[in-house]
Amino acid sequence: MNHMLIPPREPQQNPVRPPMVYVEKPVKWEYKQIVRDLEKEKLLDEAELNELGKEGWELSGTAQQPPLAYFYFKRQVEK
């Protein structure tokens, strides 16, 4: 019979402590939804996306329910 001995696990000398992150003020967002009927309109193109980016909008999600495509954007609200 072959028995393998596993040495006991030694306790960690210095426990890992993740860094603390402090947020001074709550972040507020505003949202924008663009809906495209793909039977009548084209998808958002690079120029449209770049223009939205210049305005501070960030694409945060998409959804599709044919023939409609939904684009969800968000940007931080400055107080």
C-alpha cells in the first residue's frame, strides 16, 4: 500500500490586505439610449460614435430585438 504524506500547511506570516479605496463623493451618471430600426436605418458608424465620445458618452451596453437595435450610453455628471 502506497501512502503519501502531505506536510501540514504553515500559517501565512503576513496576511494579504487589499488596499483601501476611499471615495470622497458619490459618482452620479446620466444615461442616453439610441434606438435604431435596422430595416430603415444603419447602425451607429465610427463618426457617430466618435462624436458621442467627444461629448463624454461611453457605450455601456447594447441589446437587440429585431428589427430594433438599442445602444446604451452613460457619462458622469459634473456637479
